[in-house]
Amino acid sequence: MFTSKQLWGMGIVGGLTFLSLLFVPVFPDSTAQPQAVKTKTDEIHHRTPGDFAEGKTKNMEIEPRGKKGILTLQGSQKEGEYISPAIRSDIDFTAVGVHWMDQTSGKAEHRHEEEATRLFLRTSKDGDDWSDWREIHVGHAQGPDHMKNEETFGDLLFQSGRYMQYKVEMESHQGKTPRLSDLKLTALNSKEDASAADAKEQQVSFARWMAQTAKASVERPDVVSREEWGADESLRYKDDGSEDWPREYADEVTHLSVHHTETPNDDEENGISPAERMRSIYYYHAKTRGWGDIGYNAIIGYDGKVYEGRKGKDNDVLTPGVVGAHTYSFNHGAFGVSLMGDFEESQLPGHMRESLVDLLAYQADLHTIDPQGKADYIRDYEYDDPNVPERDEDVPTLQGHQDFPRASTACPGQFTHSDLDNIRRDVAAQLEGEQGIVTVDNTDPANQAEGNWVKSTNVSGYYGSNYQANDSGSGADTFTWNFDLPETGEYRVSVYYTAAFDRATDAPYEIHTQDGPVTKKVNQQENGSTWIELGTYSFDAGSNRIVQTDDADGYVIADGVRLEKVESEDPSPEPEISIIDNADSGSISSAGNWPTSTNVSGYYGDNYQPNAAGSGDDTFTWNFDPPETGVYRVSVHYTAASDRASDAPYTVEYADGQTTQRIDQRTNGGEWVDLGSFHFEKGSPGKVTLTDDADGYVIADAVRFERESGVVISDNARSDNEGVGAWKDSNNVSGYYGSNYQYDYKGDGSHTFTWNLDIPETGYYKVYAKHLSHTDRATDAPYTVHHGEGETVQRINQQKNSGEWVELGTFRFDEGTGNKVVLSDDADGIVVADAVKLEPAPVTVTADNADDSSEADGAWKPSNNVSGYNGVDYQYDYKGDGSHTFTWNFDIPESGSYKVYVKYLSHTDRATDAPYTIHHRDGSTTQNVDQRSNGSRWVSVGTYTFDQGKGKVVLSDDADGIVVADAVRLVKE
């Protein structure tokens, strides 16, 4: 060590210099500052009449105004077109930005309706071979909150060439004639030479080196810094050396905004790097649009890497709170990340999605944001827009650009937008340290592939870095996901794959559960690139597995598997499924010649037993001792072959009687084939019997009895049901439930048959009725359902759908007795009373016009003139200006996606455009409904996401006829 005297002897300056060297970190040789890449530009300006004169016009003219030329419609023309001459740029460009002055008088500042002026661009490398016309989309919902620009800017169009040509289409809109001037085309080329690119690969910027040493509770993904993608920092400055838009920092970040860049999805194939795209976007935002920098805080490249966006503090990467220009009126306090590509018609690749979740989880953790929550957005900063309030309430904290209030955009594309609920859940899971969630990708080294499983990235949207595909086969090729579970319990199992037309419609996943293997088949031609739920199963802690085979009708895809622990409401649930195999000696009996066989694969258990066609004397019986009274769905299992019977007769004996179903055993082998649902009583054994009275071999394999919780079946023969009038027993027409059915002739409604129902639990139930058809049956048999919200009459054509369960509708019932369905003879033919069935329905919320919570503003009149209404009446109002409204207020019991239906009564004087406005989690949506048709039915107006708590639907009189307010229903999906 040096003494203080020795240091003093070095001199003040020398000593301080030496001391500073002691504390300078030693950096890798590769930390040299990467060189910025200059973006080549060429701007073409069409301003004067002469600039426009060389183009072709159709119903348009070039109106001179001083030295300026204005494109507009000619005379009284309603629409027109202008095509510019071919324009040769001074550079080979890879992107073009188009911007112009909109001279239309009285135009809206933030347009949400269809544009009256539309622009298109096409490009060419040689001036002969041209690309297709591509529309220039106008981004109304971007830019700094403080900045207003008189120009109209199109989104940057990423097309290569040396030549360009633009087209203008105009249409008179609401009496306003569109006018355009000062059109500019900004051609950009952000390529770098090969030597610079190679040098950049070897460099790590000082800022990134420092950033890589930072720590956070959720690890931040690696970020490609501005220096590394070649940002030309001089673009952020004016000629006088000051920043064009001085950097700003929000005190608090409360929201996360997801975008897409709308760049081509084939950049990699065309040799265009993510860094090149970054530089083009940067130049267009910073200089052409005048924002002083790139608008996004970060961009995820097509390579899955995170690229730094807007510049923060010097020698820092992704500075917290730096204000961007990505979501107009939400830039202060919102982090905006954009996905490089166009995801309106294409799936987001799995590796990009994974990076998106990682980055959003990091930002959510950094700023204490609940990705599945809502928060008020408060503008405690200066801004100048009277259309923007100081506070937007209950704005979802993680959402797509299009979902923010007042946004007019399709960003981030419908495929990404439809995946946002899953993305929120994945981000939340990562914040929770993925407690109880196990995700296994196909690339996990613990997995095993037997056979020809080819790695591929041909179809985008996979999870992780790739997927593995196998052609249809015999089942010998298997892919096994091996994984460890942290604890014993119930887990929700989901799978991930890429969809395409050549995929299997029956890809088999064999889930090895605590209770044995369960096979679930998935149609991999649909719903690709999202988590598809297979069900919830019990697993032991430790090693477990899921196996996929090639025993399918097309390519099977092995990609990702996810298990999510769920808390069981009942720690010891009663068994819901009983399976009786042909080999279960204590539960089967037979008469005749039933040898065992394993010749045809696909049997349940160890074997099956066949019998040749005969007279019906040979029988095989599965005896069932119901563990609980209730309704059970009965299914049978067999092996199929060409010599099997097409009419194998299974007879089910149950508490209400017996039913015979004939099954074609030449098809659906190795599957569970449904015989129907039947009521069994505990302590009263039931059975299924198969006979040889058939046209081929009959196969006795296994029978499954699956308890249908909450399902109620009430037969006409039940002692608690009652007929008033001359109801006669019959079994002349086959297909009835139980032992018979009853009928009565048409009358005046005084003869009734009542099914009295005992409802196991308050809730919504779908109601069905069964009848037997004939030509003398009524076409308008009236069933009256007495439910918790009143009475509803449904008329059924009993000349059709014989022996089937015919739906009467979904209704809310209270637990216990006092509920009923009544059939009367007020009909045009014989009415048949057989059986009624109720099945629990999804969470359903119904709001009636007569509810205390409903609100009528204006001259709404009650009426019951037209039948078929919900509840006791409906209300109506005449066409108006929209100031008269009817509001249904309702309580949402749990958050989720709900399908919304409306009910009204039709007539010739009704509106064809009755406007219903649905207020949901992501804002409000108005749907116009033709109330002249589909009256007395539940008419869908779309599917929306609602949060638990209050919700509402509003109907106004802004229509072309009478508007009817009856009821609104939400059904959870």
C-alpha cells in the first residue's frame, strides 16, 4: 500500500487521478461504443398544381389556391379517384411514410367514422413490376399528449423499391367535400453495411453492460440497447443543439399498453434485420412526425429480443417512467411495448409472446401493477385537449392500444388482442413466482420422443422456440412430457399447439392421473397458439407424465403442456364415474357364447367379448349399483370392425323404466358412445343389457355411468306429477323415456299435465321436454315454465323431433319444490306429455325491464299487447334523437367473458336499428338490432369481458321506429 506521504508526493492531481483509477471498473474489451447508423432519406413533396397535374383523375379536380394545388371532388360528384404518376426516389428505400394536409372544412379532430379520404401506395424496384396497392392507415390515437399537428400522418408502410405511386380516393361524407393538399412521401433506408454490422455483433454498449448488472425481484429480460441497434442520437436534437422533445419522466407508472408495428411478417426471409426496422421507425417518429424520438418504450423484435425504445437517462436502459408517444392521452404513466410485425391476420409467434410476458411481468413488478386489475388514469400534468378528461376511471391496467378510451385503431391486431386475457393471466402467474403452475415445453430435456417427431417453426404461434410434428400413424410413435409436481392435488391441464389445415382433428393426449390414464382428443386444426384446457385431474406429488401419440387422422403437434393447481371445494369428492368392464366378474352376467378376444385393438381393460348375430337369446349384462340417487349419463365402449352389427341393441334399465338404443358398432370404436341420460335411485340396482339380436357381431366391452351433477329428469309416470283432464297412457310410438307417455286431444287449455320439480340448488337451468311425434300431433303444444322470475310459455311443434330432448329455454330456479312445467291442451292437435329434463346452465344474469334496478329516462310506456315477453310486460318508446334511454343495471357475480343477449317483441312498426350500448370492462360498444324480426327470442349482441360488480346495457330511441325494452341476459362462457 502507499502511505499518505507517498500519495502527497505524487502531487494533488496525480494522486487524485491514481485514486480514481482504483475505482474504475474493468470492462470487457467489447464495451466500445457502437457507431450510429445514418438513415438515408428522400422526401417527395406534391404541393403545386403542376406537381399533381401529371396524375390521372376520375371525378376529381386540382383546385388552385395561390401557388398551392388542392385535390378535391369535381363539382357535385360524390366520389372520385386520383392516381399519381410513377415517382422515382433518389434512394433504394425499405419503408415509406405518407403525410398530407387535410383541408376538409369542419372535419373531426379525432375521427372514429370511416375516413372520407383514403390513400393507397404501391412500390416497384424497376418501374415495371408493381406491388399491390396497400392502404395507408391513419393513426389517430398516437403521439405526444402535448403536441397537436396540422398534418395527417399515415402509419409507416414497409415496402421496398426505387419507385412509388400513390392513389387518393375521396367520398363526400355527411355533406362535407374532402380536400387534400401538401402531400409528402418520405422514403427511408436504414440498412447498414456488412462491416458495421459485424463490428456491432462484437460490441456491448456501456449502458447495456451496466444494465445487465441491475437486480429486480422479477428478472428483467435482456435488452438490445439503442446503441446496439444503431440509434442515431442526433435525430433527437434541433439545429440549435436542444432536444426536439426534452425527455420527461412520470412520477408513477400505472398502466401497460400493448401495440404492434404493422411491419411485414416476412422480414427475416427478406434479409431485413430487426435493428433496421427499429431505425426506420425511429426516424419516422422522431423527424417525419416531429416527436423527437421513437414513440414506444420498447419493441419486441421478430427474433424475440427486446429492443430499447424511447431514450431515457444517459447510460441507462429502459429508464422507469420515461414518457413516450404510443397511446394518445395515456403516455404519462403508461409503459408502451410494441410487437414487431402485423398480427391482424397472423398469430404472434411463441418466442415473441414469451418475451412479451417476461417484459410485462418485469414492468408490472417494477411499478406494482396488477396485470388483471383496473386503476384510474389521472392527468396531473399540463395538456391541451378539451376532449380529454382529467381522470379516466377504472381503466384496465394491461390492455391493447385499441382498448384505451378514445382510441380509434385495430392495434395490436385481432390475434394478439384475442390473447390478452391469457397474457394477463401469464403475467400474473409470473409475478406470483408461478406458484402452483408447471409449464413444460417440448424442448425440455426430461421429455422423451419415440419415433419421428420433427422439430419445426413452419407455422407461427408456437410456445417457446419450436414445436415437434408427427404424421398420422398407428399410435406407436409417442411424445412424453415428464414433469414434477410440487404437491398432491387437483390440477387444471392445458395444452398448446400450432393449428393448420393438415392437423389432426383427434390428436390424443393421454393424461396419467392419480386415478389412472385418461385420454382427451383435441382438434388441432382449430384454436392454435393458445392454451386449450383438457380438464381438471388429481395428481400425486413428484414425477408425472402426459403422452401424445400419432394415432390420429392428421399431423399431431407436440408443443407445450401446462398444469395449474386448483383448490378443490370438496377435499374428498364422491366418485362421479363408475366403469364396469366385461371382465368385472362381480358386476356382469351373460347367457350364451361370449368368448374373450384381443384381435381388434381399442378395447377397454384387458379384452372384449364378441357374439355372432342371433335371435336375442344370448345376452350380456352389466349390473350397476348407483352410489347416489341422481341422473347418470350412460356410455358404452367397444371395438369397431367391418363385420360388426350396425344395430347392436343396448337396453338400459333405470328407476323410471327402460330404454333400448341401437348402436352401429362398425364406427367409433375405442371411444365412449353415448346411450343417453337416465334417473337411477340409490339402493335400486340398474343395468345395461346387450343381446345378439343384430345384423352382425355384437361386442361386449365396457359401460360407463357418469353422474351428471345438478341434472333433474322428471318422467310423466312419477307419482308427484299430475294430469288434469283425460290424459291417456300409451307406448304405441317408440322412443319414449321411462315406461310410457301420456296424451290428450286439443282443447281449450283446461286440461293440463304438470311436472313438479325439486331443484337441487338455486341457479340457472336449461329446460328440455321429450315427446313422441306423429302427423296428428300439435304444432303449437304450449309448455309453461314456472321459474324464479315468473312464467314463460314456449310452443313446440310435436310433429318433429320425436324422442329427442327439445330445448324450452334457460331459466333461473330457486332451490326446492314449487317449481314446475305445465303442458296444456290449448293446441291444434294431440299433445304428448313424456318427460322433462333440467341441466345446470352457465352463470347467467338476467335483467328485466320491470326490475327495480332498471331505469327509464323519457316517455317509456309499459305494454303486454304482443305476447312472448320476459316477466310481466315490456316497455316501448317512439323514435327520437337519443335523449330517451332505457338502462338495465345488473350485478356480475364473477369476472369473465359473457355473451350478451337482448329480448324484445317484434312488430312491423319496430325499429330496424334499435341501438343497444353494452358497457363492459374494455369500454362501451353499440350494436344496432332489427326489432322487426326474431321477437320473443334471446338475440345475441356479442361477447364481452366484464369485471365482477356493476354492469349495464342502455337502449336509446335514436332509431327509425318504435324501440322495445324487455330484457337483457348475460351468459358466462
